[in-house]
Amino acid sequence: MRNTRSSCEAEASFVSGDAMTTSVSAGKPVTRHFEVRRVPLRQPLEWLDRGWTDLKEIRTAGLAHGALIAILGAVLLMLGSTHLYLTAAAVTSYLLVGPVMTTGLCELARRREAKEPVGFDESLRGLTRNPDGLVHFGGVLALIAVVWFVLSAVLLQSVLNAPVPSLAVALWGGAAEMSAGQLLGYVGCGAILAGMVFAVSVVSVPLIIDRHAGASDAIRASLRATAANLPAMLLWAALIVAITALGFLTLLVGMVIVAPLLGYATWHAYRDLIG
């Protein structure tokens, strides 16, 4: 594994916000501010490299998580395979709540870095390290997923009034019946929501389980990290989309490897972006 984190951190310039500091006023909840680092444009490639190393070192537990995530995706697709808007909503919702599904993988990467046991059972402890923060953050993602579900139903039922018989027809036949403007609007709406999820979740899950941050504090830190490193974040988002697409193109079989790779890489993104 190439260990360039120290050089990255040494060269990094910091943006506003002191790590682990709090501001308290009477009658108001404590707000925690976390230090955000700037990273080079190509740093996301390093995160993937470290994630791949983690996958080789934590193979069994990581692949088990990947299999569970792939099975969940397959179940969602089967449930929605007879209705176009359900299929679209299932696929997108699966991606929107993806950050929460990486909790166990982030915990494994954290434990490996801390030289702690890295079995599957140990990975589940990530769910208990800060359950309130995870639940609240999951609620935010679920709300966005519900919004997308409703929007997809409205957009697609206005184009197709009859249910479609299969997943393939739902995905390709429905798109073929849309006008260019309708398809562009549908894809654009989904892209905006996906971009929102990416911006609020860049470092949220690792920050919640590692620093016991609240959901709102973690989301603010993610937004600041995204704004401070926009070129690198655009590359990171493009890599996530491309790698996830490979998982879907293999009928979710590839997700067994894709999920742990991205989960581990997310931990390393957090370690570089948050001081």
C-alpha cells in the first residue's frame, strides 16, 4: 500500500473550523466544528488504492458485507420489476441510502487502522458506536429517497399509464417512450438528488462512528469538505458512479466487490478530509 497520507496532510491547507471544538449557548444544543483539509485533485485515486489494500487484508468480512448489500439490491429490484416507477425508485433509493449501508465497512477500516480485530461480528459494532447519529442521518437519506420515489412516480406515470411486465422493459422500454425533454428532466431530477446525497454524505458515516458526531454536525462537515475540495469531489463522485455502474452491469454480482471497495475508500476519504 502506498502510504501518502502523511505527505498529503503535511501539504494540506486548512479551511475554517477547529476540530472537536464546541460552541454552547443557553437553551441551544452543542454544535461541533471539525477541521476540514484541502486535498489534491487526484487524491480520490489514492483512496481507492487504499480501499483495495483494505479489501485484500479484510477479505472475508468485507465480501460478506458486499454480498448482503448485493442481495438487498436484488430484492428491491425484484419487488419493483413489474412497475416502471417502482423500478426506477428502487434503484435510485438503493443508491441514495448506500452511505448508511457502508457503516460496517467503515468500522472494519477503522479497526484495521487501529490494529483491532476485523471480523464480521466486530464490524457490526459500528452500528452501536453512535446509533442516534446513524438513525438521524439515515432518516435524512430516507427522506430524500421518499422524495425521489414520489417524483419518479409523478414523472413516469405521466408518460406510461400501463404497468410494464418485466425489468428489462421497465428500464429500456419506458425510456424509449419518453421524449428527449421528459428523459432529460427525469435524469436531471435524479442527478440533483444524487448530488445532494453525495454532498451531505462524503464523510458523514465515518465521522458519526469515529468521532460520535451528531448527524447535523456530520452533514455540515461533509458540505464544507465538498465545497473546499470541489475539483477532487467531482472526480470522487464520477469514480463512485462509474464503479457502481459496473456493479449494476453485472446484475449486482460485481457489487460484492464494489461495495466493500467503496466503503473502505470512504473511510480513507474521511481520514484525509477531516483533521
